[in-house]
Amino acid sequence: MKLIYCTGNKFKLSLAKRILEPLGIEVEGKKLDIPEIQASSIEEVAKYSSKVASEMLKLSTLKNDSGLVIPALNNFPSAYTKYVEETITENGILKLMEGIENREAYFLEVLAYTELGKESVVFVSKTEGKITNKPEGEYGWSFDKIFIPKGESKPMACFSDDERWKFWADNGYKDMANYLKNTKK
């Protein structure tokens, strides 16, 4: 089975291939210019983008949206993660976290699979961790410098791409693979 993954992010594509291809699902990346809606949930954004991609390509597609969620900040930034990255950056998050003891955080990754003409089906992975007190590391991108994966003592940005992918929860990908295998018989 072949899956069209609509992303221009090489790390996301590499992660999907590492997880799905051993499960018998070939992954082909396709970069599309899809408008990103502003919505209150990561799931809404992923479902919308996947539906638009499916209609554009006239194919079944996979689209992903993910976000950093910090419970102590009323689950901010969540669906606004990309905007927050571009505006207040990781330093703004650290400023908001000043004086807050509960540094628990997680990345929520929503995979939306859409068959042409049908509603999207979503699969979710949750990578738990905490927010550090200062940015550290040279790999990845902004929030990787302040997010420490559960069980580790250093932020994600201290690990190369070859190491960093191992920290991401992959249950959403595995759930999707099972779904595809069971519905595409």
C-alpha cells in the first residue's frame, strides 16, 4: 500500500517512513501549498488540511498537524504553536513560564487520513515531557530547545535528527497502519 503524505517537512516525512514502511506502508511525500486555518484545536487544523489536500490531488492523503501543549498555561499554545514560534518564540514561552513550578508539557501530533470524498479519520500521538528553564541545543527548531522529553535530562535540540525521532510517540502512526490494513483488504 502507498500513502501520500502531504508535507514539506523532511523530518516529518523521515519519521513517517521509519515507522510505516516496516509495517508495509510505502510513504511518498508531496509538498502542497495548503492554507492553514486558525482553529482552536490541532485536530480541526489537521482534518481541514487533509481534506483540502485530498480534494486538490484527487487522492487519499495524510496530513499532520502538531502542537506544543502546556497545561500550566491553560494548554497554550496548542493549535497556535506555529504562530507562537514565529512571534514570541521559545523565549516568550519561557517568559510566560517564569515562576511556574509545574513545567509539564507535551507535543500532540494529529495525523488526519482522508479518502477522496470522505471525512477525515484522525490518529493521535502524545509525546510527554517538560519545559526547561533556558534554551539549549543546536538541532531541530525552536521549541526543541526548551522541550525535555520524558525520561531525559536535556532538551530535544541536544539530540541529532537520527536520535531525536526515537523520543516521539509513534502510537498514532501504528494505529493508522492498523486502520489502513484492516479497511484496505
